[in-house]
Amino acid sequence: MRNLGLNSVATEVGARMHIMAWSEDHVVESRSITAEGEVASSVPVEIDDEEAQLEVDEETQLEVDDAERGDIVAVRIKNFINASIFPTIIKGATIKDLKKTTSFLNQCGMRLSDKDTVEWFICLLDPCFNVKKPVVIKCTKTGASNACTHLDKKQYITSSKTMATNKKLAHIKKQLDLSDSAFKKNLKRWFEVQLGAWSAEHSISYNAFTTCRWQLIDRQLPVGEGGMKSINIRKLHVELYTTCKKIIIMSLAEARSFFTIKYLSLYLDLIKSKMSNQKYLTLRVCFNTSTRFNIGYNLVVRRFAPTTDERQAEQLSTILHEWSSGVLEEFGIKVMLDVLTSTSDLGSDVKCTLDILIDAWWEWCISHLIHLALTEAFGTSIDPNNSKNVDARCFFQRIKKVIEAVNKSEYLQGAFEEAMLELLEMYLKLLNSPQHRWSSTALVLERILIAWEPLLQAYRKLSQPVPLVDMDRTLCIEFYSLIEPVRAVQIKAQAMQTFVIVDVYVMLYSLYTTVLDVSKPLELIIPVRCQLGSEDPYPMSRSHDILQPATREARKFLGKAMSERYFKRYHPILALHQPKKIYANNLGRPMLQKNVLEETDFKFSYLIDAQSMLYPPMTSGKILVKLINATNIDRLDIPVGWTQESLQKQHFVFVNQFIWNKIKCLAKTVAAPIVLKKQQMAMGGSTPAGRLERPAKRVKTLELLSAALDIVAKDDKKDVNGSGECFETAAQMVNAEVQILKGIGDETNIELWPE
């Protein structure tokens, strides 16, 4: 809030009060009230700001510090209450219970209710406060808007709620201003378009606009003669669809003409509408434009409700494939020519649709992967019978009950707010969210830890039993320390318009070798290290053996869940479909039955690894080696004649070969027209045009890589630029480019990277 401007302290209360009340048409009404509380006269008069400023008693003026202002208001309220004449100021008036409200008016004055339950507000701020003639404002029957208006105009004080509302209104106004010309040109058409867009965004059927209720509403809409009687939402939806479809097709055509290889990534997901609570299928495409800008479009969202006959007649994946193919065809997308990769959760039907029927290079959606792993680790699945960590589930239920009790109880809420302001000098509301939304769950734990002491103080002040103990705080810190690093990866992976795959890859490696490794201590993350002037007693890290049992179980299940879905790809045996047909022995000596593995030999696509391999200085595969070496192999899984070290080395060779063969296969398609063009230019005696633009600098990514790859900055400058050699085949050009790329090594000076 702004400066409250308190400069004086009340010393006495006059027998008569000068009451200023705003009437309905904002005309100031001046009334004198006798000691018996009866109105002596009531004459509406309009006054300006200067006349509204009441004189201040100069003898009682005191210069106060900002920290003492709240205490001064409390002193002034106490003086009014203790005055013998207080009961007769307003007939039947009583002090409003402050425990039942958290309004900012309590910090600016005193609130009264008369015998008719009409509310009055006495402003105790300078220059309004006057011992003999304090300002009293009559509120409306439905709220305290008159008092808020007075504080805003006279004291320049605005509540945080009002400021937030004004900010939202300003944002909406800005959006409306963009369509101001269309609004003025044809009000009815503007309203139709906005209504159609709104109904489409919220998946509201056009049939809803043919009901009697809507007909009653549209007759009252002030949109000119005839109202909205002729509106056709179905037609508007078609117009909006065709317009958006035209823009998407143009963007796809531009990208298709720029790239010489497949360029699209598909995303298929099942979502649930918050309004209708029904399931919908979403098909999304992402691609890079010619200006290296990542862009994505939701092509279609449709209700997912297959009939019983459809379910029994054929697999759901076939239904999804037919529907997806029809949508892609409508937008002119040819799967075999345009679609390169796809992401989704591991639902069997969805994965089968993308990986097999559409034949795209499939990879896990990182957000889905983390969400499912956390749900499994902390036992918070929708069905309690599927919970593997009962203690963790009970803890979250207990925390949820405490948050709901505070947010729903006016007494607890008031005591908690007062404790927050007293101990932390700020107010933060306790957050609540479904346990299966893990990004929000981390914020819930964070807020609980910040507000721990104020929360306990609020319960003690009301003499209620505290539902939380010190052990709960310990468990809260440990759970937060497990969830927050995983959530950081999820947040990074959700970025849409920036290239973050390398950052995500390195963060996953860091997660695998720290938080998910039970042989290492857990780094504790405490949002508030210093409370009430004393250092937090908890150490910064804690060994796995001394963690709480529920935390140990959660950490174990989290590591297992992440490994099953992602990190198992670095296991030499579990990453293969038929390892016995690959690893063999000859008289006790290790022997390979296949020297080069195909895509069908692996259970995983290694798409993230392949993308990261193209970014210097990761071409050497150092992180891949570290990930493989960090994977424990059970003795019973090791084939005869092999050791863990030899298996790990061979697995790196297999995966590295597979990744680079995949990259070279795609690069040959790009290189073929370039080789042909260079050959033609060489025969014609001309030389290629100027150099290509260097990639944008990725300083933050290099800093993130430095710890993982043990990179040491080098001062020597070596020439790693390629030559202008003319190659006979695309394969020769690709091999030469790959060698140049790998030759960068640990060079961190981006200016020295090749074209």
C-alpha cells in the first residue's frame, strides 16, 4: 500500500462528530449528529477537495516511522473504544469483528455497524483524522466501495486486490484497443467474432446458442438494431477455422520450401476440459521457420468418446491413426515427406499410432515422463489402491487438510495473516492444488515452508491444537528437495520458442547422478534459510540412510520410475530387445554376434541424445559415456565372459554408432543438392557466395556444460573452419563435415566454430 500519512495521535473524542457520507450520485452529504445519535439536519452540499480536508490538531502532531503506522491506528481505535462517549456516537453501533475480515480498511481506520447492520468507516489517517471532527463514511448496503473510494482519492491508498483487478482490466483494454477500428466500424460483427472465438476456446458447442436461455440473453445485448437474433455460431466457427487453417498451411508451405529433409514434429495427447470435464484429443505440430524461429500450432481438438462398437471392432490405435491421418491430410501434411519426430506419453495406443502407423522418430514427452514418475514415487495416483508409498500419500493429505482449514476459516485466516505480517513483514496466501499436478505441488510445499512459523503461531493464538509437528517440517523439506530439481527440468522442457534440448539433456544427467542416486546424499533445498533472526538448524545435505522412511521410499521409487521410462536406455542389457543375440562368448571370452545395431535392436530412440550430439562440445559423447558408466548392472544380467566395464564400453560404441548413422542419413539428404550445386559452380568457374551466419551464442548452455564435461577454457586459437573442397558424393561431404564437427572438441570460443 502507499504511504498512509499518519502524523498525529488521538487524545480525546468530541461529543459531536462531523459525518461525511457519499450518496448514490456521489454528492457529499453533511450531517451533524448529537450525542444521542440522532440526525439534526441533512442538507446535501457539493464540496471541493480543499473543503473536504479537515484541520489537524497541531499540538498532537508526531513524526512517526513507517514501521509504527499500524500501531498508531491501533492506538487511535483503542482511544475511540475507551472513550465514554463512544456508545452514543452512532445509535446501536458496534465494532466490526476484525477476525472475520482481512480487508485493508482495518489498517486505515475503524469499522462500525449500527443497529440496522449499516456499516460506517471512520478514517484515522492524516489529514482526515481530527480529534473534534473525525471523518466518518457511510458504506453501501452491499460493500465498502465508498470507503475505498475515499482512501483512493484522499489518501492515495489502493488495496492489492483492486490493483490486481485494475491490471487485468488494463490488459483486456489493451487487447480491445487492438480491434478498436473493427469495433467502431461494425459493432455487431465485432461481437460475433469475439463470441465465436470465446466459444471455440472453451469448446462450447454451437447448439448452446440455440437454447431459450441464450435467446433471452441475446435480446438484451446492446449491439444495435436487431440485437444478435441472426447470429450463427456454427458459421462463425467455420470462418475462424478456415482463416486459421489458411495461415497454418502458408507457414507449413514456407518451411517445406526451405528444408530439404523432414521438418515436422507431431504431438498427440489426451486432455480433459476444465469446463465440461470431458476428454479431448489434441494434435499439435511444431517446426522451425526459415528464420530459425520455433513455432507450433494446435491443428485440432476433438472430443474423445469412441463408441462400444468401435472399441470392440478394432484397436484404439487404428481409430487414432485414421483420425490423425485425416487431419494431417486436410492441412496438406504428408507424413512420409514432412514428419520427422513425434512426442507423447507412453500410452500404448498413442505410441503405436505415432511410432508404428505414422512411422515417426518417437521420443518421450519430458513433461509427461516427469509427471508420471513423480505420481508413482509419491503414491498420489487417483486410485488409492495403486499407491506404492502410503506414508507419502498420507502426508500430502494431511498438508491439504491444514491448507483448506486455514483458507476456509475466517478466524484462522485472520490470525495467519497477522502472524505473517508480524514475523515476515509480508503476507503470502497458502496455496492448494491437486496432488497429481506436480509443478503446483512443489509450490505448495515451498509456501508451507516459508509460512511454517506464522502458521504455528496462528493456531496457538486461537488456542487450537497444532496439526503439524517438527517431523512434518522435516518431511516437507525432504520432499521439496526431491521434487524441485525434477520440476526444474520439467519447466525448462516446456519452453516453446527457444532451443533447450541441450540444457534439458545436461539437467537430466545431473539429476541422474545426484538426486536419483541413493548412494549420494540428498541436497536439501530450504526456501527460507533465515527466519525470526536465527539460522535454520537443518544442514544443507543429508545422507540417504538418515532420511525419513517416506523420503527414502519416494527417492527409490522416483529413481526406478525415471529409469524405467528414460534412463534404462543407458543400460547395456535392458536397453536391447534381445541382448542374448548380440552378446556371446567364445571359450569364456567376450564375443559379438552383431557389430552394428539397427533401430529395431533398441527399445529406445535416443532422439534427445542425437539432438545433443550436434551441439559442440558434446559431439565426443562425454555425457553419454558418463550416463552409461553411472548405470548399475546386476551381476545376474552380465553375460558369461563379459564384465561390467566391457559391457559399458561396448554399449557406448553401439549407441554412438547408431546416433551418428542416423544423423549422417539425414545429412546426406541435405548434402546432395549442395554437392550438385558446388560441382556446377566449379565447372562454371564461379565461387560460392559469402559465409553463412554463425549460430546464436549459447553462453548459458556452455556454462551448464562446463561442469558436466569438465571443460577448461582455452586461450589458444585453432582454425576449425572447413575448407571449400568440392566433393564427388554427398556421403563424402557428410563424413568430412562430421569430422570437422567432432574436431571442435572442447573449444568454447563460439567465434572459432565452423560454418
